[in-house]
Amino acid sequence: MGMASQPTLQLVFACIAAITLAGCVSVGPTAPAGVPPPGGVAGVGNNPQVDPSGGNLPPDPTAQTQTGNSISAANRAQTALESMMMGAVVGSIMGPIGMAAGAGTALIYGAVTGNVLFSGSGGRVGGGGYGTGPGPSGHEAQREASLEAQLDGQVARGDALEDEIEAELQRQELLLDQLEHQETLRNSAQAAIDTPITDADLQRRVDPRSAPLAPKDRPLPAAIFEEESTTIPKKSWDNDKKLKVVKRSLDADRDGNPEQVRYFDQKSGKLIRKEQDRDYDGKIDSWTVYEADRVVSRNLDNDGNGKLDVWEFYAQGRMTRREVDRDGDGVRDAFYTYSGDELVQEHHDADNDGKPDLRVTYESRRRVATEEDTDRNGAMDSWTRWAAIGDREIMVRTERDTDGDGKRDVFETYEPEAGRPILAKREEDKDGDGNIDVTSIYENGKLKSREISDPGLVPL
């Protein structure tokens, strides 16, 4: 064997020595805390397993220490060979001897440290010198797992925050609705303060003989109404043609049944009709009709039986006529007529025959005359005149048709005494010829004298 082959022999011997040395030191140095042993796998043998959150898991009693050692020896041998090749390449610059020396030195370095020469402290295996194969080191895997967990937490917090924002927006919307309602109430109260009610106004309002004012609509913001365009068929509202309207509904209690529905003419924008649920029972019980933004009529269902029982008519902001079904049988039996700002007449039909049983006439809100059909035969048979004495209305004269022939045959005159009517005179037409036959005079309500003009009537 010549001199030229001597470096080669030296290189071979060095490889054999390095491999032997690698086997001897396969146990290797002790791994830092929290990092898998060199050439091993976290959790193998009696070494603690690494928790991705940063802590140590309890050791695995079933793992075999020998497995870790075998993996370490194989990895170190592989690392030593790669390091030797790197040393040979670098040493070749100095010739065959340098190549042999570099390879041997690098082989020993790789076997002892577990790192490839000139590859950094991470080495080949796992990038950190203690891994089991290609990929991130144990520390890097922990860091990535931690970052991923943090990212998941941020996403969860973002979802929760989005839910909180949505709930807050809904709460603010409800609060705005409440504020608008309170503002409307404040405006109404301020309007009442700015236009105080006088004693005369109050008396007229509580006096049933005063013509009621037309109902007024409380101003409400358009935003609280649900709006839609629709067409009202012919004859739906006593209309002789179809009407195109804008319908605005208000469901304040959110029960699905609007408490108020307003209809506006689509062309002019003026209010033409309003329907209301005044007692909030889910059923409309008031229907108001408008012309030129003024109330002209209103129908009511006061007893909630689904039938109209009040019909009102208005002009110039005041009631002109009112009709009532008092017994709920669907027939109007009470009628009130107004002129200006006061009641002028009322009449009643108790037996629903279409003819009044009682008629009352007023002047300056005082009762002045009444007519009555006492026997309900459809013809008036009693007439009374009244006079205002102080704050009272006193009967001063009555006339009656006692025989039902359509002619008045009894006439009585009264005088007020201590606020009461006291009979003063009675006149009678006994034979129905239109002439008074008997005249009786009373004093303090007691008969004082009697005069008979027809001798045939004596004795009475």
C-alpha cells in the first residue's frame, strides 16, 4: 500500500473510531428543563412530557428508556456522518491530509455534540439538536400552539363583543322610542299650560248641554308608525270610488294588533280616516272621518260587543248631532241635536218603533219644554213648560191629552215655592169641544175654589 493511500486509510480508521465513540456517548448530555432529551421524543421514557400550555405533564410509566437511547444513537451516528462529510469538504482545501483531518475532526464533533459542523447550534435533528425528525423544535411547537390558542381566544372574545354591541343597539333603539314618547307628553303638557282652561271653558266641557269639541289628534312622530301604500275598494267606507291611501299603523304594545291606524290621501297627503283601539283589547272600537283635516264624523263601539252604539257628527270643530243605541240592540234610541256650542234638542225612542217617546227642548242650555208619549201609542200626549228659577228648572205649566183623541184637554199651572212647583190652577175640557168647562183654583197646593161653566157637569 503506497503513501498516496495513507490519508484514505486514516480517514476510514477515523470513521470507525467516530462511530464507536458515538455509540459510547449515545446517552448524551442532559436536556434542558422542559425540552425532550437529545435524540428522543417528548414524553418517552421517564422524562416529563411537555404541555403545549408551557407546563410539564406527568411522565409516561409505560415508555421504555431504551427506546430513547436507541433513537439517540442512530441520530448521533447520522449527525456524525454528515458532520464528517462537511469537515472533509472544508479540509479538502488543504489537500488529502487536510481533508482527512477535517473529516475526522468534524466526525468527532458531530458524534459528541449531536450537531452538524457549521450548521448552527440547532443541528440537523429537529433544528434544536434534540428532535426526532424534520419540523419545528419542541419549543417552537409550544410557541405555535400557544399562539393558536390565543388566536382562538381572541375570536371567541370578538364574537361575544359583537353580541354585546347588537344588544346595546337594541337597547338604545328602545330608549329612543321612550324618549320620543316622553317628549310628546311634555309637549302636550306644555301646550295645556300655555293655553289654560278658564272656568267658563271648564263648565262648558262638563256640561252635558254644551256641544262637545271635535276630538283632536295628539301629534306623534311619523317614525313610530309602520307605513304602507294601499287601495281602499269602492263602498268600503261609503266611498263611491276606489281610494289610494297611505296607511300608517301604530302597535305600541307590540301585540300584533295596532292601537291606531291613520289613512292619508295619497295625492294630497291629508288625513281622511282614523281607526283606534281605545281600550287596548286588540279590537278597533273608534272610526273617525276627516275632511280638509277636520273631523266630520266618528262612530264608536263603547261596550266592546263588536257593534256600533254611538254615531257623532261634527262641523267647525264642534258636535252637531249625536245618536246612541243605549240598550245595545243595534237600533238607535237616543238623539241629540246641537246648534253653535250648545244642545238645543234631544229625543228618545224607548220602544224602538221609530217614533220619539220623549222630546226635550233647550235654550241657553236650559230646559224649556218637553213632550212625551206616555201611553207609547206613537202620539205625544203630554206637554210641559219649564222656567229657570235661580239655578233650578221649575215646571210651570203642563198640558195633556187624557182621552187620546189628539186634543189637549187638561191644563195645569204651577207656581214655584221653595224651589218646588206648586199647583195653582187646573183647567179642563170635559166634552172635548175645545172650551174650558171646569176651572179649579189651588192655594198652597190645596183646592180653594172651582168654577163650572157647563151646568150639565154639576155635580162633578
